[in-house]
Amino acid sequence: MADCEPEGHQFMDLRVPEYAYMFGFLQADGHLYQQSRQRGRLTVELNARDVELLRRFQKLTPYNSSITARTRSTNFAEVHSSNTWSLCSLEARTTLNELGLPYGHKSRTVAPPHGDFSPRDYLRGVIDADGSVGYTSKGFPFLSLTTASTAIGTYLCGYAREITKAERNIKRNARDAIYNILYTNENAQKLAADLYYSDCLALERKKSAADSLQSWARPAGMKVAPERRRWTAHEDSVLLRLNNDAAAAQELGRTENSCCIRLWRLRTGRVPDRAGR
């Protein structure tokens, strides 16, 4: 058992950037199995091109673990080569479980850790596992996350708001009840620059994609869409009290059309009446 923990820190001290990243990645793409007599294992399977990340995880873990390779046919490719990192240590599994990596199915129940942790490293791990970074088909920068976890989706939106000032209201899509959170253009640039900083632990291909976003410049004549202004409980209360589009628009500094639509949504139950009426 080689001790490869960062100097002065215990295994999975989430204040350490590498461990925060690793934990976020494991929550999104790792699988913790439990069997009888306290047996079990943690596994992460990645495309063979990403095996270097598994080697980094192995070096960060002061317990015996293994990396195995396999090639098989899938629905997406006749030949698919992958590598799987496996960790069986009960002590390591207990640590991960207590931090918030559940046994078995976890997609909706995982959440950011409760204690101290490095936020941007944790989120980079989640995005490397379940997100995308790059350019749209039209050549615009984007950074996105697909997740079934309300807690993680909400946390990303709150963090990104501090970095970009962009507001996002998460909502599960109708097809598979998943959250698809997307940032584009300058917002994607700012968020990518913050998450994928120099010399950070990351999937190399995603870090390269994140770095490439910084070279994008908004085309001349391309308008900047204003960020959507969210309705507050106070504004809803004023709108319901006045019950008049023109009067509410003047008092709230909004358009009559937006007041009309919001009032209709409140009256018909399309949105919750937070004013308590």
C-alpha cells in the first residue's frame, strides 16, 4: 500500500482540490456496491482514452486498487475499449459513503458535501463526469451539466451566479425528468475559466476544450441578450394587490406585458403564489 495522499492531509479531505474533484467525479460517475459480510467495491469505468485520470485516482488513494481493461461491442460502437478502476477497501468505502456517496442507485439522491470542501474543484469533477464543454454547432462556447440531482443542479446554478451573474431556474425535462443546465457565450467563458484553472486535475480533453473557449470573441453586431429578471415574492404581492397591469408596471419598473403574463400565471396556478393568497 503506497501512501500517495497530498502531504499533510488525510484521504478524501475535501478541502484539498484533488480530493474535492475526485469526490465530485465519483458521485457522478462512480458506483459503490455492497455485499454480505461487509464486502463491496467502488468502481469507475471510463473510455480507454481517459485512463490517465483513473491512474491519478489510484495514486491519490492510499489503499490497494486495480485498473483493468476490456474491449466489447456496444450499441454505439462495434469495438469499445474501456478501463475500470476498482477499490475494495472497507475503510475507504466507509469514508466515501459518510461523505455522501451512497451505495446502489444514487442519481437523484446525491448532493454536495455538508462539511468544508473546495467548491470549484468539486463542480469540475461533476461536470467532467456528467457535463460537456466546447462549442455549439454554430460555433458558440457552451458549458453544460446533465443531472438528476436537484441538490447538485441548484448548487451549480448558485455557484455560477456568483461567477457570471447569470440566473438559472432549473426544471426537469418532460422526456426523462433530467435537469439540463446550460451556459453559453461569455457566461460559458467565465465559468470555464474559473473551474478549469491552470494545472488543475481534470479530464485532459475537457480541460483543453475549456481552455479553447477563451479565444472566442463575440461577432460584431451580435447583440447581448439581457439576463432574465426573476420575479420575487414581494413583486408577486404587489402585483396581486394592485391587480392592474399598468399600475403594477409603473410601480415595479416592468413592462405591462410581463405584468399581465405573470398575473395570469399566478391566478391560474401556473406558478406558486408566494404572496400567500
